Amino acid sequence: MSESNEITLPLFSLLADVRITAQHGPADVSVRALTLNSRQAAPGFVFFALRGAATDGHQFIAKAVEQGASVVVCEDLPATLSPGTAYVQVPDSAEAMAHMAAAFYGHPSRSLQLIGVTGTNGKTTCATLLHKLLRELGYHTGLLSTVQNQIDELVIPATHTTPDAIRLNELLARMVEAGCTHACMEVSSHAVVQHRTTALRFAGGIFTNLTHDHLDYHGTFDNYLKAKKGFFDQLPKTAFALSNADDKRGMVMLQNTPARRETYSLRSAATFRAKLIENAVHGLHLEVDGHDTQFRLIGVFNAYNLLAVYGAAVLLGEEPLEVLTVLSGLLSAPGRFEPVVSEKSRVTGIVDYAHTPDALENVLQTIADIRQPSQQVITVVGCGGNRDGAKRPIMAGLACQGSDRVVLTSDNPRFEDPNDILQQMQAGVKVQDLAKVLTIPDRREAIKTAVALAGPGDIVLVAGKGHETYQEIKGVKTDFDDKKVLTDMFDLLGK
């Protein structure tokens, strides 16, 4: 639906799949909008009281009613009920919101071949490559990713990896209205736990890998694993579940899924198999299911991404050779091993979103695979604030292990003191590596220093923020684009 079209539906039509504890107030209510923000509530609105990590939406029920909300969906009823308001008490407000949002927008996922991609690393690349591939094959296709949302050719900025259930179903409905037949989306672990994808019907799911991340939210690695696995457990039997057989949790993801179980691998027997022939600065040379193919992407991790996308496309019914022909010409998502080359000094800058230990290790290993012995690797890296602190010393240690020089700096410190974050990172630097490490809290100065240290032909890796065009400090986002800053520093320093 377009944003100008207004939907009006009876409340009862939205509750068919909702587990209800109790209902109070008028039953013949017409609903014209859904919201989880009490300040947006108005007559004809349903307000969902969600329990979040920082705030509890139940605290804002009175405000929503004061604003004129016609319906309140909550887990605990307020002490005083407004006589003109309908209250729907449920065991889980987020779950109810997912079902009601899907119903409100006409269950758009049922009109699409919707593919979800989950895992720690590679989600954005896989979703973006699959979206590009399907479009090249002639399909009208939507994309929901960390970098951007896209309805065929229309680009919509993204604020979350996976939007909330209301926004998600609205975007899917707009895709259907625009004539899309397919949609590719990243599925974050937060989204699974928070029921954002609960009421969607997927045609397939892809698992990339699982490594240390988001323990600040999930508490334990086991909880994180269960969140990822929850996506596959919810897939219908009509869908496919495509998992990385080379990841030690790859087969765990498939254990209880009702979907068709499929695998991909570079190292063992699988539904889709590839052999790495060459990984070079000009791209990957793979043999995929017996077909010799050159790709423009670099790195073993991208060999896995390409194989996952190939497998998904074939499972969707596409012809293997045609898929490989199109894939061979595609580039990755912005900020994913993105080169910035200085023609004058032949210094190669690489901007990458690597913000987990595994992602950083993969990028550094890729650089090690393609570098010449004479090339020095200089890495600029930081860690985000108000996020999992356990990975900070690990990432600093990995940077030292894979680089000749390291500049530790700020990422998005958010509400943490950048110096505290850097102190935790420094704890991962071994005594023998201290001489090659600089700590510069100002990210712009850190990148400038790295470029200044680079000699002809050297490689400067700027890791952590990738596609992001801002830096978040004390709740304020200011313009900051690693790729632009790197380019500016090449010019400023005459590189």
C-alpha cells in the first residue's frame, strides 16, 4: 500500500491469530493505524504496550488513551480502564503486534517469495547479492537490509537491521503494491526474540555463520544461538532452510526445522558445493557444482556468501548456469570490503563493516591472502559503546596479529567514554605488539595518521563502520563517512 492510502478494518479481523487473555470495552472498533509510540496515538489507532530493554510501554498506556487511542494491547491491564477504549490483554504484546500488523496490511509476505538471511556475518552481503541477482534475472524485488531498504528501484533509508513488525509489514505491503514478486531480508537475532518476523511466511531461510556478538543483549552465547535457530524453527514445511555446513553450528540450525534441509560447503559434502581455485586482488575463481566461474568479489568469506546466494536462487527454481553468469558480474554491498585506491601513491584503502572478532579476522585473512610481501598493512579499528564489551580486547589482539601497524580509535561510543572503550581494547594487546600500536580517540585523526604511515603500495584497513555515514556520541549522530574521510586524507596528505 502507498503511504497515502488509508486502511480501516474492524478490530476483530486483526485478532484471528492472536492469543488473548481477556478483552474489555467496546468490541465494534474500527482500526485505521497501529503504533507502539504513545505520542503518535489518535482515534482509530491501536497502541501496543511493549516491554523493552530500556523502557516498558505499559507506562505510556494512559498517555496513549489521552491521545485518543481506540485500542490498547497490553500484557497487564492498567488499574483504571477508560470506558471508551478497547483493551486486549495478551500473554506477549510483541507477538500480538506481529500477528495484528500482518493482518492489518493483508499478510503481504504470503504474496511474495520472501527469503530471510540470518547469521553473525554476511547477512547484508547475502541479502544484497540475492536482491541484485533476482533483479538482473528480471524480477521486481524488494530488499530489507542494514544498509538500506529497497522497493524495486525505490531506495528507503534503513534504521534497523530488521524493522519493527508494523514497519516491516508496511514495507512488504508496499512491495506487493509495487508489483514485487520476491523480497530479500536480513533477520537479526533481536528480531526473532522480539517477534518481529513471527507472522511472516518465508519461502526460504539462509544461515551464514555464528560467532561472538550481541551478548550484551542475549546474555549468553547459547541464548544467541537459540535466537538464530528460532528463525529456522519457525519456517513452514513449504520453505527451504539453507545452512552453512562448514560452520560448526550449521547443522544445529536445521535440527528442528519443518522446512526442507539444504546445505552449502567449501570443505565437505553438501547440496551445493564449491572449490576455491584462486583468491586474488582481482576476485575469486571458484568451481561451483562443477562449473568453473570467476567472480568480482574477494575473500574466502565472500566465497561462502556467493555459494549461499547461488544455492538460494537454485532452490527458488532458477537455472544454475544463468545464476552463476549473473553472479559473476555483481559487486557486494557498500562498506563490505570496499576499496578506495590512491592512484598517485598506489595506497589501497579498504573500508569494511567488520565489527565482530570473526568479521575482522576474515577481512585481515583476506588481505593476507592477496597482499604482496612488500606491502605493509595498517589497520584502524574501534569498538562500539553500549555493546558487548567482551569482544573489545579480542578485536585489538586480532588487529595486531594481522597488521604491521594498528591505530585503535573510537567507533560509535554512544553513551560510553571512548577512553574506557579504548582501555578495554588495549588489554588485548600483547607486550611484543605494544610498539606497533597507536591509540587515537578521534576517528578522523586516527584515519589521517594511518594514511600518513602508509608508504607506496601499502594497505590501510578502516574497520567497524562500513556503510554508516555518521558517528554517534552522547546520543547525537554527526556526519562521518569512513570512505569519504579516507579519500579526503589521501588528497590532504598528497597520497
